[in-house]
Amino acid sequence: MQILLANDDGIHAPGLRALYNELKQLGSVEVVAPAIEQSGVGHTVTYRSPLQVEEVFDHGEHFGWAVHGSPADCVKLGILELSKKKPDLIVSGINSGSNYGINVLYSGTVAAAIEGAFFGIASIAVSLNLTVPPDYETCAMRSLKLIRQLLQDHPDPALWSINFPPSDTELRGAKFTSMGIKRHKEVVERRLDPRGKPYYWSGTDPLENHVMDAGTDIEALSHDYVSITPLMFDLTDNARLAKLQDKSWSCE
């Protein structure tokens, strides 16, 4: 199996290294990751400037490719140019922080997996909540078990987002969930610089900010389960579309 491994935390991130070491049990792993951290860039792609790529070595041996671009850029380049052959599996992570609820839409980690799904390749994003010091190695081992099961039970190419509770959690299992789409509140912190001029930080977005709707990734994580969410990138509102297709409107 040919595996393409990406992330948004950068090619030297410990979560990527831990996942790389585990994924080698499944096949050949090609790492294509951002040269620097690209958290929160969503599905940004680079098209108005060239993409620079540098080969990265580990103890004198090829480890992967550092791309001066976004996570989506990395996966596109990995598939089209840098992987030895077309990947059978795209994995993105382990992200340093959760990607639950509507944060999925901001996530560079998930965007890398979505880019793989564009090509019709099974793609999986893996994220770890960081409320305590992370144990990436244990998370990677658990991720491998889930990835094996997903590939076995769902051999058709699919798009998945896996979120792990904090490393000190006594896991109660894993649940298939929907993506939570409601927040109790938005968080932007207003501060003043030394001259009294206001500036703003986008604040952290803990589980408590989100509505605990039943069956969602938010609920599962809050009850110490790993959440596994099947995703799709078709944003069409099909229910509304079905009601509208019989209507004929004129723009004249």
C-alpha cells in the first residue's frame, strides 16, 4: 500500500512523526507536509506564486518533502508529483488540537484529507485534544487500529475525521458521529496595546463552547469517546434543491 502522510503543523511536528512510525506497518509512507505550521488555513491553495519544495532527510535517509505552501497544496503535490506512485491512502495528522464541530471548516488538517478525497482516494484526518501534554505515540497506535478497521470495513474511498480526547482520558471506546454545527458562543478576545489601541485574538474554542447535540462529535468527545465522522465535500443543500427543481424562474 502506498500512503501519503500530510498535516498542518509542519513536517517536523511530533504528531506527524508518531503517525509515520505506525503507518509504516501498512505500507510505504511518503511524507509531504508544510515547511512551517499552517494551522487554521482551511482549504487554501497556492496559485499566484510558485510552490517551493525541499527534500527532508533523517539520519541521512529520505524522510519526506517540505512544501512552502498549505496542507491542501501538499496533498495535491504529493499525489501529482512527489509520491512514488498514486497513493492508496491519504492520512493527515496527528493534529495538535481537536478538529470537531464547525472547526472542521477552518482546519488545515481536514483540508488535506479533503484534497485527497477530491482525487477519489480514501482519506483520513486525525486530531488530538491538547488540554494536557500530548502522548502522540499512544494516539498513533490507536489511530492505526482504527485506520485498519476503516479500510477493512469500508473499502470504497471515503473521507473521515477522527478526533481523540486528551491523552489522560480513560477512553470508553469509539463512536461514529455527525459533525456538530452549533456553538453556544463565539470567542474573540479584545485587548489593548501599550498605546491603548485595541487589537483582537481569536480565542480558544473548547468543547464547552459547543452545543452537546446527541450523536455529534462534540457529545462523543465530551463523554470520553473517540469520534469518527464520515465527511463529504459536496456542499449542495440537496433537500432544498429537490423542492426547487420543479420551479422555473426568470431573470429577465
